[in-house]
Amino acid sequence: MKASRNEGGRVIGGDVHIAWSAVPHRSILAVVLWMSGALLAFSATAIAVRALASTFSIFEMLAVRNAAGVLILLLLALVKPELRPGLKPRRFKLHLARNVLHFAGTDGWAFGLTLLPLATVFALEFTTPAWVALLAIPLLNETMTRGRLVAVILGFIGILIILRPGMETLQPASFLMLGVAFCFALVAIMTKRLTMTESTFAILFFMNLLQLPMNLLGVSRAFWLQVQTSHVVPLIGICLGGLLSHYCLTNAYRRGDATMVVPLDFMRIPLIAFVGWQFYGEALDPYVFLGSFCIIVGLLYSLHREAKPA
């Protein structure tokens, strides 16, 4: 079955596997660049959460992020009329399901940042690619190629090296992060489905609009009265980092298969380990870099395979 496309070139029907099976070099480069932007933005958000955690609750921080996202996107829609169709969702049920799961995962992730070392949080989160790899085959008709399989396997070997599983890892916060990983896998599948018909603007707008009241339900005080001068920069980091990270991530999904995009997220581990060392004095564990080496080898092999002619 052939896939049809709308005026913007997005797939709106047919066999998704046919539409994405041959990945040109430009698409691979675009995916890598968008994911690089997402990694930097996610890391900035993590730093901002750490800086504000002693004063504000997770719900308060994320409510600020959502409110800023809605405001920024509405202002963009005022300036650029071509974005306004994105204010009317064509797949509201899928938007809602995606954002309920994303809300649960994001709040769990932010809470985990206050309980575990940064590198541990990110490493546990990266069980997500295995779930994405399994779910993308039946739900998105994607193909598990040799390169993608190698990237996932070496990614998990890298995670096992980093975590060195033992009794110290078996704590409630670790299980929380595993649940977060499964939520994010489902969100990745839903995001990929939305990119077939919805604009990046629409996905971001309804993410912030729907999650704002969810986070406000957890707020019990006029928390904005607690804002001090020292909080301004971290709040900007949460607002811009949260918006830009999902903007970059959504565009990466638009240009590549979910099973290709998600393993690139493994690169957050060495990056966040460096951030934890530089900003919070967390020890640079040599196992983090040994595990990261396995992850990078798998990714380079996968990208090499993707770049070959179909």
C-alpha cells in the first residue's frame, strides 16, 4: 500500500514502513542535529529543576513551564498566521492520551531528579528504547534493522555497565524511573503518530495547554509569591528548555523512525554525568564513560547502517 502525503509532505495514510524505510543522508543528519538540540535543552532543564527544587514543588515548576509554553506559542500564532490552524486539534483524543501519559512521566522524571544522582536518573530512563523498539513494530509498522538492534543492545549493555545492578539499585526511586521509561516509550509512539498529520506547533501547544491544569491541580499555594531574584535564571531555563527540548524532539521524530530517533537519546548519559560533576560535584564514575563508549559505538554503527542505500 502506498502512503499519501499532504501539502507539507507529511504522511497522512497508507503504510508508514514504506514512507520511512529508505532514509536519505540528509534525513539522518537532520535527526542527529535535532536530537543534539534536544539533549542540550533537556540538560538545561535538569539543571534548572535542581536549582529550584528546594523552593518549589515539581507541580509548581512544571505549571510555570506549561504556562510559559502556552503564552509563547500564542504570541507566535499572533505574529505568524500560518501557525493558527495548529490551535485546532484534529486528533484530540490522541493529544489527550499522549499528554496524560507525558504528564505522569514528566512529573515522575522531575521527582526522580530530586532523589537520585543525575546520571542514574538518565540511565534508568533509557530503558525506553527497548519498549519503543517493541511497540514501534506493530503500532507504526517500522522495521527493526540490524543497525537499530545493535544500537539498542549495546545501549543496554552500556546501561548495565553504568548501573552495575545490585541491591543499592533496588530502591523505590529506581522503580519509579523504570515506570517513567515505559510512559515515555508510549509517548514516543504517540508523538510519531501525531507527526503524520499534526504540525510541530500543534503538538507543542496542546502538550502545554492540556498539562497546565493537570499540574495546577497539585499546587496548593500562591507559589509565585516565593519567586526571588536568584530564581529568575532557573525559571527561564525551565520555560525555554522545556519548550525547545520538545520542539527539537518532535522534529527529530518527524524526520526519522522512532526506533532510529530514541537510541540517540542515550547520549544524554555522558552529557548529564559531566553536568552533574561540573555543577553539583557528583563524582565522575569511570563506569559511566565505559558504558557510554558502548552506547556511542552502537549509535555510530546504527547511523552507518542507516546511511547505506536501501
